[in-house]
Amino acid sequence: MKIASIELYVIRMPLKSPFLTHLGTVEDREGIIVKVTNTDGLSGFGEGVAFSTPWYTEETVETSLHMLKDILIPLLQKHPINRPEEASHLFSSIRRNNMAKAALETALWDLDAKSHSEPLSKMIGGTREIIASGVVVATDSTAKALQQIEQYIEEGYQRVKVKINPNQDYSFLAEIRRHYPDLPLMADANSAYTLKDIDHLKALDEFNLMMIEQPLAHDDIIEHAVLQKEIQTPICLDESISSFDDARKAIEFGSCKVINIKVGRVGGLYEAKRIHDYCYEKRIPVWCGGMIEFGISRAHNIALASLPGFSIPGDISGSSRFWEEDIIAPDVTVENGNITVPKAPGIGFEINEKRLQETLLSKRKFVF
């Protein structure tokens, strides 16, 4: 893998509608696009999915940018690699900063797949030709939630996730269930509860949820094991799983029955695949989470979700879910609740250069 240059693009784009959780509201999405070009002129693309403020993890766009330009890219310049999986080992000397690592590592995977004229999904062991698509409803209004759910059902999405917190859970879910008693429904708490809320959370069992995602602290594994023994609803861990070892411990402790895998959260495709493989072996269902991302990250998620263990529809919606116009071409589209896995080399999408330039805030190039 002979790298000629790496380019970093910081972009910003408004969402079609605000994305609300109890932790904050996202109206404009900033992100980092990484372009790695080899000496043959082929380019691979990755995306940094940290937010502008550290409400989801400790990383932000600014910290990721610092890690990329001052630490990770110089490390790659000093220690050339032959295969993308070597990047994960190289970056292991740097603690955390997983989203920055993933932004660069996924670009290397895309480049390597293109160099071998192979779809990225096949290169990492994907077996699915289509993947099931789910969608997130994030609003503080029950009426708006019901309106959005109706729209997404009409568009064919195969499951719906709603955001909950102690001030919006039981009556909120009851109203949704009244209108949609058989809807495949899951709830995401984003760490809004504590063990003091066990009885409160037990009451949610009656709604036959597919799972409740990350009800307790963002870095907890032990207390989730306590909670899972007390409630019937499967617990899904998200923020708590930032590495293979986190996933292994969570499964061994009985902290969850489902795991959400996000490429950015765990540091790249190599680590994401390790977690998938372990969960598949242990018969723990996994699904691919979303980060309100642009099309490049969405394309990497599609490749990841083609692996055989992804048995639950992920948060991989169409480009039109968030954007008037995405930075890839063609758009990611959902048909009959499914997304077709691209067969073209790499991530299988081209870059919409016009849109990239329209949303560009800054750019920097590193020559190897």
C-alpha cells in the first residue's frame, strides 16, 4: 500500500429536521472526510463521525482533526503498512480517539478494496446481497413521533427506534403501541437511567420491545448485568462497547443480550469485524448503529452489515433521511425495507465533488 497523499476535508451540512435526544439537539452536522490516494492514483475514503461537542463520546471534530493531522497521519508516514488491518495494530499505541482512528482506517480499507478491484463487503467477509434497514425517531413530541413512524412505515423501514428518558418513556411507548401494536420497536435511552430506576424500567417490559439500548451509564458493564437479570427486555449495549475486550467482558458478565456495533466507536472496520466474529460465535445478535453520518460512513456501514451475524435491521437509513443532497453518488436508497449491497470496488459509491465543495469548511493535504 504505497500512499502518495492524504487529504482531510472538514464539512458541515444542515439536517433536514433537528435530531433530538435528552443529551442535546443536532441541527447542523460537522464531520471529517479522509481521502487517501496511492501512487497509482486510486483514492479511498473514510469519514470521521465525532460530533462538534462531546455529548456522545469524549471526541469532537476538533480533537479528531488534531489526532489525524498531528498524531495518526505522521505515524503512518513513519511506519508504512501493507494491509489496512495493520493500521489497527499501528494505532493501538495511541489511547482511545477511536473515531479519529476509524476515519483514517476505513479510508485505507476502501483504497485496498479498490486496489484489488473487489467490493469492500466481500473483502471483509460479507455474505449478504441486501441488508435490512431500520430508522431512528428522535423528537420530544409524541404526535411528531407518530407522524414520523407512519412515514417511515410507508417508506418500508423494517424496524423503528425511539429515544426515551425518564420524562418520556412509559406513556410515550404506550401511545406508540396503541397505534402500532405489532411494530418492531426498540428504545434507546442514551444512559438516561440508573439502578434506582429498576422498577421503572421493569414496567417497560409490557411493550414487547426488541431491546432497550444503553439504559445505564455510558461506560458501565457491571450494573447493566444487574439490570438485565431484573428485566425481561433484552439490553443492548452501545456506548459501553468501545473495543473487542469490552464486548467480550459484557458477554461474559451477562450485561446484555444484544450488541450495537459502530465502526467509529470501536476504532475501525478491523475491530468491528472482530467484535462481530466473537458475537457470532457466542450467538449474540448484533446490529449496525448510525451516527447521523454522511454517505461515506453510511457506505462503510453497509459493507459491515453484510457480515452474517448482523441479524437485526441497523440504523442504516437512506441518504434522504437526513440530507437534501448527500456527498456520495448515487444516494443510499431503501427499497421495500432493504438496501442493496454495492458490487462495485471499494465502498461502491462515487464522491459527489460538487456537494463536497459546497459544504467544505477547511482542507489540508499531507504528502508522503
